[in-house]
Amino acid sequence: MADSAVAVISFGRVAPGIGVRDIQAAQDFYGRMLGFRKVFENGDPVGFMVMKKDRAEVHLSQKPDHKASTVNVMHMFVSDVTALYAICEAEGVRIIKGLADTAYGQRAFVFADPDGNRIDVGERRSCPYLPPKGRPRAALTRITRLALGGSRSAALGRTRPTSRRSERLELIHTRSLVEVPPDDLT
């Protein structure tokens, strides 16, 4: 029941919440290094801050005993990953994984902020699993068949025929998981 009900709800952007030991130092890093600007803060002293650049947001939360994760806490798509990599190198930012082309169609690298939070940065090159511009429905069929094999019904996990309405809801739900607007990938 919940699957079909949530399938018709559109979701907007999702912003990562990142823990930092010193929120002012984090503001300086994200502002100076990445060009983010503070658009909101809360608390006295400040314990929460929203920083924004273009369509990207980072939500910073002060946590004096913060310990960095061993996994990436944020993934950002940028329009020129090579230029950002060069900036990070020139400024002495700790690079976790060097700039490389990936098997999943991105050119990417991973760096750590001053609190050790791992940030994955990528630029879309080409990927057979993401819909091309202007062809989301055809790409969905190709994606589901590539991922699970067989017909669209098999790819959607059906073993018996279903009504047209439930098929449409499943299709909407599946599309919402794989379709990424091209503007989000630059």
C-alpha cells in the first residue's frame, strides 16, 4: 500500500547534514574552497548552518566530539571536476582518491574537509544506466531490462499480469528511482 501511495509523490532536492567540530572553520572552508555562501544559521552560539552554491546545499551541524566517517558523507556533481581537483590540490586539501574516470560514467575524486568528512565529487561523462536527455521512458525500459533481464513485467518483479493502473504506478515508482534530470548532472 505505501509503495503505490508514495509513488505519486515527487521529491525535491536532498541536502546532506554534515557534522563538524568547529562550525566557523567549516564555514570558512566550504566558502573559501568551494564557493558556498551561508544562507541560514541557527543558535546562539551558532550550532547549525545552511550553505549554498548554485543548486547545491550543505547543512552543517556543530558537534565538538565529531569523528569522521570512513565512507563518503556527500556526493556533488559539478560542471568541471578537473578544475575543482586542481584547486583542491593547489590549496593543500587532503585528497582521498585521485581524479579518475569511473566505470559508471563519471570523472571523479574524493577529498576530505578539515573535519575529515569525505566528499565525493563527480562530473557525468556517459553512463548506460542513466536516461539520456529526452528519452526517459525508453531508457527506463532499457535500464530495467539490463538490470534484471527479460521483459518490462519481469524487470518490475511481476510474476502474473496486473492491472494497467498498478503497472503505471510501478512504472512511476521505478522511474523516480532512476530518472535524474540532466541539469542535476552538470
